[in-house]
Amino acid sequence: MSDAELISRYHGRVPRYTSYPTAPHFHPGIGAEIYAQWLAELPADAAISLYIHIPFCDRLCLYCGCNTSVVRNDRPKRAYAVQLSRELDLLADLIGRRATVTQVHWGGGTPTAMPGDCLTGIMDHVRKRFHLHEDAEVAIEIDPTTLTLDCLDALRLMGVNRASLGVQDFDDQVQESIGRHQSYEETEAAATALRALGVTSLNLDLIYGLPYQTAESVARTARQALALGADRAAVFGYAHVPWMKKHQKLIPEAALPGAEARLAQERMIRQVLENEGGYVPVGLDHYALPGDAMAVAMRNKALHRNFQGYTTDATPVLLGLGASSIGALPQGYVQNATGVPAYEAAINEGQLPVARGVALTPDDRLRRAVIERIMCDLELDIPALAKAMGADPAPLLKDAAPLSGFAADGLVEWDGARVTVTERGRPFVRNVAALFDVYLQQASAVTPRHASAV
């Protein structure tokens, strides 16, 4: 079957499956009172991870789908930093002990848009209210064009040991179309400075499917990225969702590549990273050097997926801090109020700023495990997993019936019990996972809630 035929058949809108159930199915019935109960119920020896969301940027990138806004005045940033420390206090008090933290991830927005002393102050408060494990990973997302000396000094004091640099694309025309000007030299200087700082793991973010991109242009960007010597790379397809992100209406839609061109771009980047850079593919859209912890986790089938994408973090408790952040606990998911004013109002009242969430049912847990293993391992023995979880595999096998069609199209190997996604099928792995998503099956087909599959 040709690429055009595959795209015509599978080019629907499906979730990225960074959670299950996915965020559109969270509801306001899960609020602060239930979240407080869940926190109090955590086992005494439960380790946790923290995700700290910074909803500020120094510039507006038109492709962005994050919860963020352009704020250049330090006053609201400093006020927000105070609220983050207060939220840390609320969480620590409800947990009732100085719990061990194994990972801290700073995301956004642009975390490094915050004043340096705010970053260090929040990190100091993490250490005060929690026990930061001596081998904890402290990761942060960085815009290389805003990496000042003050910021570098803050990162050193924070103990940052993993950083992710946003690259997206180095082509001038592409950068102009998305409002993100960033030279290779700026990016190289940031990578060099971070290595000198002691950052032991460096990730690069690349995007395909942007205006004016071609297979040849993304190959040039990928080759430039290789020269930066990153340990990992994340390669995302641009999600054009202007009905959700109004600023994306400024993207020149006529210059966006079609589905076939997007697939060709994805393959070209993969070819450069694998054949010229020696990276191994990880799941749907990540790449890592063979000795990197992410590649090792993939080989050991110990890879996981959360709201930051693929991760080596196996901690069962992820606490989200800040406006719009999402937390994952054994009992379910919670999401903070999206807007900064609503978030800060709740904190000022001494309340957890939870706006919505979802409690997991036994079926949710089973299907979450199925979807995560498919997304991470690209293979799964369905009856074996169901048996391990004490569940009946029959409903899952019924949902898996369309896999025979996927197999006929060369996207998977399927024997009626075990599914393995082929190399040709890797870009369509979300379609495979979606077969087991009962919420997606129940949702209205006319509501465009997710990005295109390819």
C-alpha cells in the first residue's frame, strides 16, 4: 500500500496518549477535597516526582500549543513564584511528611523566563519541604535565546543536570513564519554553556510539519542538531489546532505541508538521526544515543510515558505545580486551574488550585497499561498483560479485531494475541493505541479535540 493510501486510511485525529483517560475527559467533579484525600492516602514510603509549570514566555512562538503567555515584567513572575512556594507547602502539609523526590521537571512556557533568584528560591523550597534524593534528576526546558549569565548561575545553584533546548528548525524562512528567530550559533553557545555547567544529559526538540518545511530542509536542521552532541532528541509533528490556540491563526496555512509531505519529513529526520548520528528510535517520536538512560529503559521495557512525553521515571506519583499543571496519582489525575488569576486566587485562600480531574476505574488502569506499553514498547502480548493484572482479556481482544486490517497494510504483526508495530507502522502507533480507548470511541466524531495522527 502506498503512503498516500495509508494516510488516507489512518489520517484521523487521535490523542498523543500522555495519559489515559486523556485530558479532554477530565471533569470538575474531581476537586481540591478529593485531591487532598488522595494525597493523605499515599503510602508512607511513596517517592514522588514534581512537575513545575511556568506559564510565561519572553516571546510568542506561533506554533506553540502550551499554556503560556508573553510577560516581560518581572512583577507578575515574582508573584507567581511566591504562589508556587505556597503550593509546595500545601502539598507537603497534606502528605504529612518530608517525602522523597526523585525527579523535578521544570516546564512551560519558558522556565528560564523567570528571574534567576525566583528559580533558585523555589528549588530551595523544594529541598526544605521534601527530601530531594541525592541522585534526583533536575530537568528544565530552555529557550537558548534567553539563556543569560544570571540564568546559568541559577541553573547551577538549582542543581540542574538535564536540560532540553528548543530548536524546532534552523531555516530562516521557517523561523520567520512561526515567529521564532534563533540562530545555530545561539543554540550551540547554550549547549556548550550547559555542558560546562555540569548538565550530563542534553535533549533537543525538533518539529516537522511547519510552514515552508521540506524533507531537504528538515534534513539540514537535523544535521546541524547532530553537531550539538545531544544525548536525546524529541521530534514532534506540528499540531495545528487554531480552534484551541487562537495565535495559530497567524500561521500561513497555505504554506503548511500536507500529510504525505509531513510523513516524508518525519522519515527524513529519522534517517539522519539514525544513520548519520547513531541514535536509536524510542517509541513514537524520541531518539537517544545507545548508552543513554532512555535507550536503556526502552531495551529493558522499563520506559514510561507522561505529560512530558517519554520518560525513564517510574515513580507512581507525579505532583503538578502551577497553573494548568497535571498531576498523576495511583487514584487518578488532577489538573490545576488553567489561568494564572484563578490559580493564584485559590492559593491565596489556602486551597489546592485543582479545577478538574478523573478517578481511575479498574478498566481505566488496564487500558492505561495496554496503551502505555504499545506506545513505549511498540509491542504487547494482550492476554499476558491482562492476566498479570487479574483481568479478562476478552474485551481487549474484541477491541483489537481491527488489527487484522493494520497487519494487512503492513503496519503491525498480529497473531490474535500479540501485536508488534512494524517500522513502517511506527508513525501510526497512536492509531493502534486508540483501538483500546473507550473514551475516544464514545466521543463525538465531529469534535476536533486532537491533533492529526500523522
